[in-house]
Amino acid sequence: MNFDKELDARGLNCPLPILKAKKALADMPSGQVLKVLATDPNSMRDFQAFARQTGNELVEQAANRDEFVHYLRRR
């Protein structure tokens, strides 16, 4: 998956990955994709809820052992 910016939120627990992603998306032009790396297992559902609430598109999510990757397209 192609992305425009990467955010490393590994080692952070809720709500920090969401807050950092929100700040990163605010600095990006509409249509760009943010890749978020996280280790919090709750981040899977947190980013789904975040996308629904903010109108940003959750393009893809993946889980690899203890790491979770989220791709968000800026609205």
C-alpha cells in the first residue's frame, strides 16, 4: 500500500495512537494516506471508530503478531 506519511505509535496505549494520528492527519492535504504503526491491540477497533466519527477513510488494517498497521486517507 502506498502512503504519504508514516506515524510510529508503537508502545503507546489508547488514546495516544488516535490523538497522534488525528494531529498528523490535520497537517496533511485531503486525499493523502497516513500509515500508523501500533502495538496496542485495541487500536484495531479504535481506528475503525475514529474513521466513522471523523469521516476519514480507513483504507486497510493488518495485524502481524504484536504489531498493527492502519492506513487512513485524509478526508
